[in-house]
Amino acid sequence: MHAELLPYWYPIARSEDVREGPVSVSLLETDLVLYRSGQDIVVAADRCPHRGMRLSLGQHREGALVCPYHGLAFGQEGRCVHIPAHPHLTPSQQFRLSTYPAVERYGLVWTSLGASPSPFPELSSDWDDPAFRKVTPDPVPIAASAGRQVEGFIDVAHFAHVHTTTFADPANTAVPTYAVQVDEDGLRFDYCSTVSNYAVGSGMTAEGFVWRRSFDVRLPYLAHLTVHFPNGRLNILNGASPVASDRSVLFSPVCFDFEIGTDEAVKDFNARIFAEDRLMVENQQPRHLPLEAAEASFAADLASVYYRRLLRQMGLSTA
Ligand code: FES
Ligand SMILES: [Fe+2]
């Protein structure tokens, strides 16, 4: 995959899914192992420097990760601290395990594979506000690139066609014009329309209300949406984690300051919306965004046209 992608921060797990025992994830074609050790989360290459064994099959014992094959133990910074076959030897640097930084924010664990990571993305302060309830749905594996997924999330022309069983009205197809503001780290736009965000069949209506959706897109694969409801705000973080050029995992925590329902109801509604999106995203050809070959666009695609341009400016040919 493109080296340009390495410095950025990507979500790799939900905080609640990382406990003491090692778990494996993949990011940018790199297999990683992660585990919780006291206050810290350790992220390392899921490959033992001795014979290439998958360390996620090993055990976390007293702050060290122990390989299942010959029992080498690695401390939190990746230094090999014990070789059972030679118990009195101080292991050399050759046995050092590559480790990566870990940050816990927005209910997720993030890492960066770059030698000098880019600044961590700071999103809406609502995430730090105790008045906002947070719900973190299950991660969703997607058989398409992270770029395709993010572009689908910021697409405002598909609601009436794709989200008809969840929130959209099939008759409300026209897309009002909107403007996009481009910065060096991404793009922002407000989309105002009469497309309601209330669940189909809920009986909730807001006659004459104009729904404002504020999008904040950070390169390369992070998008944040604030939906302004009549009685509060709903924030959706759309973090597409690039597993490989044709595979991604979607993390989509939400936070809101008004009554929506139980955590399970929120997760269920979110899962139904993303299932509708996933059917589209997994059936686009090719499975990545073709940044050099032109696909036809219309005016409502403005955000996606800018998004592709920014990805191209990063030096990517596909995303
Ligand atoms: S392969 Fe890990 S200890 Fe030998
Ligand atoms: Fe959608």
C-alpha cells in the first residue's frame, strides 16, 4: 500500500474490546497484536522476531507478551526480556519487536505506523462533554477500500435511494446546493435539506424543519458528521480503518445530548443504516477509489470531487 498513508492515525479496535489478553488486527497490510497492560495499551507487530510466529496466539504474562513457540518474552517497549532456551543470556537487539504508539479516544484505540506520526485528529468537543451519551457499535468489516467507504459516508445524493427503510423518504431525491471548504487536512461542509433523520415508522416528524448535517472530513479516511436535530445534536464518527487496498473495517461511535433510546436500539439503528451503505460500497467497481481514472460526477457530488482531489494531492493514485 502507499507509503503516504503510514503517518496518519487509524482506529484499530474499540476500547472495550482490548483487555489483558492479546488480540490481532490488521492495518495497511501489517498484522498487529495489541493488549492492555495497566494504564497502557501496547501495539506491536504480530510477528515474533525469532521465527515469525503470530504473537497474538501467545499470552500476556506480567506486562510481557510471551510467544507460544519458544517462549520468548517481550516487554512493553518491544525489548526481548527472556529467552527460555538460554535463561541467563541478555537478549540482543536482534530480538527486538517493533512497537507502535497507541491512543485511546472517542471509545476507540488508534495507532500510527509512521516513523513520525501526524498530529492526532481533534474532533468536536462534544466527545469530551459528559452531557453527551456515547455509544460504540460493533466494528463492521467491509469488502471495499477505506476510500470507497468514506466517500459513501459523505455522499448526500443517495439517501432517498438507499436509506428508505431507515430514515429517508424515497420521494425526496433533489439535492440542494452546498459549498465545500477545503483545508490542508481535509474538508468541511454543511448540507441543509428536508431529509429527516428520524427513523422510518417512529412516528416522529418535524414539519418545516431544515436538517443541517455538518461534515468534517480528515485525510485520509476519517469523517465526522454532526446532525442537528430540533432538540439536540447527534455526532457520528466514521473511521474507516484501511486493512488492505480492497478491505477496511468501519468504526462508528456516536454521541448525542438528547433522548434517542437504549444503547441497543441506537446500535441496531446504526447497524441497519450501515448495512444499507455496505451493500452499495461492496458492489462498486473497482473496490478502491480510482483517483486517476475519471468517474462521471454531477453537482451534488461536490464533496466527493474535492475529497478525491485531496487524496490525489497526497500522492495517492488509488484510495
Ligand atoms: S518463534 Fe517466537 S519464540 Fe520462537
Ligand atoms: Fe449512507
